[in-house]
Amino acid sequence: MLQKSYRKMILQNLACFEIKIDSSSGRVYFNEDILHGKTIQHIWLFFSTQDKFIGNPFSGADDDSNFITQLDSFSDSTTFLNVVDKNGEYIFKNMEYSSLVLDCENQDNLAVIRSILINRQIDTNNTFFSCFLAPGYSYRFLMYVSYTTKKVEISDPVITGSFTCEIPILQDNRVQNFRLSDYIPKSYRNHKIKQIMCSSNREAEDNFFKFIKPTSYLEIKAENGYIEHIPTCLLTEQGKTINVYFDNIKIDFENSFLLYRGDSFEPIKESITFLY
Amino acid sequence: MNNPIGTQTVSGAIALEVVIYPNQNRVYFPDNAVLRDKVIKHVDLCDEIVQSFSGMNITFPFSKMTFFEKKTQNRVLDAIPSEIFSTYNRNGNRLNLNHVFDLPMSYIDISNNQLTEPKCMLFVFWYVEKSVSSPINDKAAISVQNFELKLNQKRTYFSENNTLRDAKFRNIITSLPYKTAEGNEVINETTFVKAFLTLRRGNLQFFQNVPLYLFKQDRLAYWLSFENIKFDFTNSYIEVINPQASDFKSVFFNCIIEK
């Protein structure tokens, strides 16, 4: 029997949280009201990597606050995620972080594929990270939580059309925000979106992979969902094994943004293809 | 050849050494009583460790493998390159099989055997063992728990675990964190690649000498998937080859269980 849950990933809503821990942190509690009453589907942790810089979507400044910990530098520390449901029962008890990791380089979006389906409401007041950190170190990473507020709507994965916008990224600026409505004609704005594909026209230096993954985030407000700061590197076509689907979201492009947080040694373009 | 996508549920696994002697060009698989009538779901060629559970050195010659189906005597896999079973190459994306193999008829062809001493190829056969498993309920809630084992000798048995006694395991995941959840120091990579896991239920060893590294799944495209297996903690153990004092640290596991 093949595992059905491996075949597709449907996102209705996605919340993003900045997690900061340092060597004084024994436990970091996670009491976020936004998840109250929501049915949690999946949880991931997102890191930068040694070879690929991606900044913090919550920071508007090109300083230390724009730094997401590189996964490689986390090896002298560890953190365990503990999540309990509304009945006080453990969903995750000391889940070691590496099983939940996404990073900005991974070729197959591995954690998306194998992620554990929770499908329950959680008690955010009793959800916490327990940490063992080397002295003097501090880390910042992102925690993503996908959740549903209603029955999933999408039933047909077949794509009937698409439109694409290209956004020029300026040189020498690690923090750039772009309002999507500035790049998308009004006539395209009423479609219910099933998939989003992102790419960058920056070529890889080693030419092993033709193009390297984009280093930005999408913040998508929709009439029927909210996708907060999803890394565009998760929406590339390089992951051959799975596609991420959105739940027929009707996007409010006036209030949706591309947040560029990468290195920009040269002017490049990032393109976003919306499929409906 | 297309890569099949996904992973199948399994409930048994056994590591099998195939000894290769110098100048041997065709090597038959040994007859193995456990595997005689078992439905094989996946085969792993363990090429990320240097020593087998017996202490014998491992080799990875360029080779092709032929497997015969027991009942029909058909060549289910005919001269298939061994790297297709390599755990290093496959990243957890295992070939999906569903056959009872005639192992003594099946063989490995090595065109250029350059060995100067006997070495072995180490395979893990993942199979169906119904006596320790139960059907997966897709609607059942799952939970992630943890347990750990402090190694203290060549063979260290698990302690009884009241939380997980009779639990139905969907996966067992090991990792190498900085410290375990209880704050104990974790084994290093050197120990990790010479440790082997055996799980028992009553008198039945249904995971036998499976290399521990196969349970580290953080960079795998597909996780292992067990069919709600149950095991006795106090009967099950980890064995370390040629243990040194520096090996005696803790092994940390997360597990996914059906509630």
C-alpha cells in the first residue's frame, strides 16, 4: 500500500512565526492566539543554509535582525518540539527538530513530502520548544504551521489556465518588498488559484542546476485563506515528487506581496506563475 | 527506467551478508530461513557503512543483480545495476517490490572483482510479517513520542517503556542531536555507522541486525513506513561492532505511533 498522504500537499492557510532561542532558553513557549480554534495540519521549521543566504521576512532592515540561522551552524545545539492537543495529550513529544526541517536549498522539498499530518486543534499555551544550546549561541528560525478553517474545497487538480508576472529585483539590496497588484493586470485577478510556481533567472555558477532557487517569500491574502511568508523556494518545479496545491484561493493582489530577502549582486528577475 | 514514487508499508526486516571472495564473478545469495516465504517489499544495499554486523568489511563492487521469483521462477529483476538498491543513491526512494524471491537461485554478477580478501555486500530485505503488525487506520490519530537507549556494552537492551508498551509503531526515526531530550550525550557518527538494531516480539526477531543508519531519515525523500508494528522493549537491543569506551553514549529515537 502506498501512503496516500505523500502524494499531495494542500495549503488552505499558512501561519509563519519567528522563533528566537539563546543559551539562556530552557524552554520557549509558543502561545500564539492566531492558531486558537484552527485545525492544524502540518508544522515545519525553516532555516537558511551555508551556501544560500535568505533573510528574515519579519525584518525590514538589512542588519542582524534579517538573519535566519544557517542549518549547518545548528549542529552544536538542538531543540525538541512539544505539541499537545486540546485534551492535553501529546501530538509531538520531544520531536527532534531535524525531522521537521525545510531549508532554502533542498532539491525535493523533502519535509513537505514526508510531513506528519496532525489534523487536530492544539493547545498553543502548552506548546513549546525545549532547547539544549552551546553557551553563547543564539539562533533565529521560522516555524510554519498550516491549518484549515473549513472543509478543503479543491477537488480537481487539473489546471485550466495560468498567468505569470516577472518582478525585477534591484541590485545590492537584501530587503525589497513588492505589491503584487503592481505587476498583475486586473483582468487576471478573479481566478481561483490552485498552484503557484516561482523561479529566478539567476544562473548557478557551477552550472550543475541551470537556475538557482529564488530567495524570497510570498505573503498572500485571499478572500478564503491567508498564506503568510511562504518561501518561494518551496514553490519551484525542481521538486519532482510532489506539487503543493492551494485550496482554490481567491487572491487579494492589492494586499499580497513578494518579499525579497536574498543576496542581490546583480539585477535579476523573479517570476511567479499562478495556475487556476 | 522510471523511479517508482513512494514507499510501501513493511513489518519485518533482516540484514543479509553476501560474502564475496577474490576472483569470484558470480555470487549466489545465501539461503535464508526467514526470507524463504516472505513477501519482499524493498531491498536496500547498505553502502554507507564499512563493517557488517558480523564485523566483516563491506565492499561495493560494480555489479548487476538478478532475482528469481520463487513460484514462477521468472527473473523478476534481470541484471539490474546494484546502485539502484544503494541507500546512498536512492535517498529513501526505494524500489517498490511485491515478490517472494528464490534467493538461492538469485545472484550477483561482478565483472571486475578486484578483491584481495573476502568481503561482503550487506543487504536489508524489508518484508511483511503479519504476526507483529495490524492494518493501518487512515482515520486514526497519530502521535510522535520519543525514547532513548544508553549504550553500555556490545549488546544493550532497551529498558521497559510504560508509555510505549504495546504501542503501534508507524515509524522509528533516529537522529544525532547535540543532546537527547533527557540531556544525555548522543553517540557520534563513528558509533552510529557500526550500530545495528534488532526488534523482537516474544521469540520472533522481526527486525534483525538492521543498520541503525537506515533509521536516520532527516535527508530522505521518503520516510520508512511500518504497518503498526509492535515490539517488546526488554527483548530488543542495539549491538555495536567492536565497541570502545567512546561508543557508550545514548541513542535518541522519535517514533510515530497510531493511537
